[in-house]
Amino acid sequence: MRIFRTTANPPVGSRRFASRSALSSLMRGALSTLAAAFLVHDPAHAAEAYPSKPITIVVPYAAGSPPDTYTRLFADKLRQKVGQNILVENRQGALTTVGMGYVARAKPDGYTLVYGSNSSLAAAPYLFKSLQYDPLSNFSAIAVTSESPMVLIGRQELASKSLGEMLQLMRDEPGKHPIGGGAITQEVVNGMLQRAARIDQPYARYNNPNLNNDVIGGRLDIAVSALGGIESLVEQGKLHVFAITAPKRLTGKWSGIPTVSETLPGFELTSWTGFWAPAGTPRPIIEFLHAKTQEILKDPEFFKRSQDSGAVTLFMTPEQSDAFVKKEGPRWGALLKSINVEAQ
């Protein structure tokens, strides 16, 4: 599907009518202004329809991870809508900043996009003293598309215990029940949980897929995870979900899971994700991709699979998304400071 086609020069015949009347001159000026609004940023591609070749979406997470799965489904839907291949490229490392830095330096022509999140766009500036990119000046938002709670999980044998009972056990036996977790969002949840519940347990940070195995095997009594990565293990009865960190219960098949705030009033934290392009990407391309993204978010299959993974779909304009990121940065900076995480 093509969204616009431009030419370097106006039609030759248009010059003949310029002197005939003031009205025709005014009309020609209006048309020129309208045409200029659709010019591609790079003059060399001014006559090229977008998209005319495959688009790459960089995922700064490992293949097979929940962000990768989400992006691949999104990419397949986008391919159907634009008539071009959508490639998904995994560039993980340094808490997502390797992939983000790569896209920040990419040509702003609409052919390189990135899956972004609160970790890479809000928390990263407070985690690294030297960052490869500026979240506000190096990217243009296409859309923030979803938010997802974290979940507190344990092995199935503990399913008879409520979250309150688990926290009391951990309160009574300090240092004996490590809490496991992965990326920075899980670490923030851990810090918030220990402070709110007045517990003192070590945090076991995992940068590999062994977290679930250690919970199932009993080496961890409780862990913080994303629901999207453990759906099948929960449905198979291998893992139990004590609670979610959302402000209210989810809809759909996870509606029976209580919130942490039902045990610890006021407790909530969600991660968020979306898609971004390098700063300087022509506005018509951003608007085109945003329109297609909104169509995908409303697609019944995409919506249901997102819901089944614990995600809540969000509908934001590019301008709202940019403003959202700007607001979220200081909030995540304060959260990290509250759990004594300092930039390295």
C-alpha cells in the first residue's frame, strides 16, 4: 500500500496559468503548500512511494522473549496492511540500550523502527552515566501501544497460600526466602514490595531463562515476572500467580488473579511498550505508521493475544506518546532512587 508520491518539480503546464489571474496564483500557492507537506525528508527519495522496500523493526530483547513475540505478531499484521515484508531483528544487550542506540543512529527514512519500553526510554537515563542515545531527542514516537503488569509467582505447591500469607512468612524469616526477577522493571517491583511489606529478603537477579525453572524446582519461593512469558506454565499448573501489580484486576481469562493492592493498598506498577522511529523521520511516514498501528491494535486476533499475555491495549497519538515518555522519565528516575539503584 502506498501513502504518497511526490515529484521534484511542478507540472510544466502549471506555469502558464500563473499570470492569468490572482485567483489561479493563490490556488497554485495553496497546492504547493499542500504538496510540500508530503515531501519525503530525503530529496533523493522524493519520487518514491512509502513503503517501497522491507521495513525492519529492531527488538532490543532476545528472540523468543515476550517483547519479541509481541513484535513478530505486530510485524505480521503490518506486513498484511502495507504489502511489504516486515523484518524483526533482535539486538539485545546492556538492558536494551544496544538496540536503541543502533536505531537512534539509523537513517530516518521510515525503514528502521524499534520496539521501545519504559526500560529503554524512561529508566535507562538513570541507569547509565553514559547513554548511547537521548530518549527525547533521538526518537519520534509512532505510538505507545500497551501496558502490562508484573506478576508475583511461585511453584504450584504454594497455591493454597495467599500473597498475604507468603509475605508474613517472609517477614518472619528474614534472609531465608530470596525473591527472583529479571530486568529493571522486576527489580523495581521487588524493591517496592520489600519496602511496602516490610520484609528483608535478598534479590536474585536473572539475566537468563532459568528463573522459571528455579521457581518450579523450589529454589525460589516467589519471583517477579511478566505474565506474557509464563502463560503456558500457569495454564499447565506448573506455576502459581499470587497477584498482579496492576491498579485493578485484568479482564479476560486472568480476571481471577488478585492485585497486590488488595493486600498492600496503593501498590501498583506497570511496564509500557510501543514503537518508535529515529528522530527526523518525515511526519507523513510517522502518521501513516501510526494509522496502521491503530488498525492493528483493533484487530480481533491481535487484541485477544495481547490480552491473553496480560497486556492492556493503549491508544495514543504520536504527540501523546512523546509527551508520555517525557513525563515518565522523571517518575522512573524517582522509583529507581527510592530503591537505591544508581547510574553505573
